[in-house]
Amino acid sequence: MAPPNIRGSSSNRKAQLSVFTGYLVAAAGAAIGAALLIISLWQPQAVAGLRTMVSDAAAPIGQAGASARTGGKSFFDAIAGYYRAGSKNAALEQEMQIARVKLAEAEALKRENLRLKATIGLSAGEAKPVALARLIGSTSSSARRFAYISAGTADGVKPEMAVVSPMGLVGRVLEAGGHSSRVMLLTDSESMVPVRRAKDDVVAFAEGRADGSLRLRLINLGINPIRKGDVFVTSGAGGLFRPNVAVAVADVVTKDGAIARVISNPAATDYVSIEPVWQPDAVRMLRVQPASGKVGP
């Protein structure tokens, strides 16, 4: 007969002892829990200290968890806010660029309307204009200074007629084509316009210079009464230009007059008015040649 397996019996005993111990611990825990439940129901104040101790012991763990949740939420909210702010800034930047373009267009349109109104307002002056035209080009680097306008004989334009902008006198028509004309500017070396000081009767001639300015030469020599900043207008002498049209402002006083700048700058002029000769009879009389008795060209 085989002997009993002592090793197997020892293992079974250990397993049985572990199960029994587990039952005892579970029973003891259940008993303690039941006792605490009965005590909490019978006298709640008796377990208040225990609850406080447990709560205090668990508070750091709960606080750490809450901080982690809050920090994580703030982190993700910050990232989301950054991307939202970036997209909003890009949209605002685009809107600002569009607004700048629209503002520039509106300002350009406003200035264009002002120039057109000023040009049309020339018709309310003393001389009724023959035509209104656009100044389409001018020379600026040669000794001869010419400009071209978009009106010609088809519009009633003739040589010697005055060309006036809203700022003042520009020049006179030199040659007239069918639909365009060439204008001699005030700054041309062959241009000479009778002028007077706007505030009194100091008279002079405004002669064109090759550098784009005018030379004011006094008719009555003596003490020079011209001062820097004096404004000169057409005097009406000679019959070509009607009186009181702005011509120049004195810049540098000289011995016999002054060097002046043109008030109506052709480079900054868009539209001009072509006015008839102020006194045609006077112009014809001045052009009669005594020797031949003929009218000059």
C-alpha cells in the first residue's frame, strides 16, 4: 500500500487556512461596519470626528485632482483662445486693409469732384468760357514750356485765347487743331503777361523763365515796393487776358522786381477753361504794323 502524500496535504491545509482567515476578516469588517452604522444612526455626533479625520486625510488628494483638472482645462482653453484670437486678428487686418483702400478711393473721388466743381464754376465768372477741356500733357524740362488740351477748333477754340484753371491763369492757346490745342504756358521763355499787385496798382510784366518760374519786371522804376508773398493778377492791359486772374506769388525780391512762382501749376491741373480774347479790338490794334498797315500774325 502506497504511503500518503504528505506534501499535498500540507498545501491543502494552507489553502484552507487562507480561506478561513479571509472569512474572519470579512466578518470582522462587516461587524465593524454594522457597529459604526448603528452608532451613526443612534448618535451621529459620535462619528463626526472620525468623518472629519477621513475628510482631512482625503482633502490633499482631492485638491490635487481638482487642481489638475482646472490646470488642464485652463491650458486647453488658452490654446483654443490663442487660435481664435489669431483668426480674429487676421480677419480684422484684412478688413482694415479693405477700409484703407475704400477710404483712399473715396478721398480721390472727393478731390475729383471738387476739381470738377471748381472748373465748372469758372463759367460764373466775368467771361463766359468757350470750352472746358482736360489738360492732357505739358513739357517741364526744356526752355520752351507748352501744354496740350483736349479741345480744338471744333469746340470753338482759337489761338490767343486764355487758358484758365480754378487756381488762375495757365497760359494762352498757341495753335488750335480740330480736337486738341497747344498752349504756351506762363513759364515759357516767350511768354509775357501784364500784371498788377492784387492789393494796389503796382504794375509789372510777368516774363517766363527757363527754370519754370516767372520774373516780375516793374514798369515804373525806382524804389521797389514788392515784398515776398505779394500776389499778382492780370491787369487787363493789352486786351488778351481779362483782369484780376491770379498769376503769381513773389518769392525773391530783386532790384527791378521779383522772382515769382506760378500759382496755377500745370502739373497739378486736370481741367481748364478756355476763355475768349478779352478785348479783340485792342489786340488787333496792337498788331497793326505801321510800315505795311497789315495785321501781324
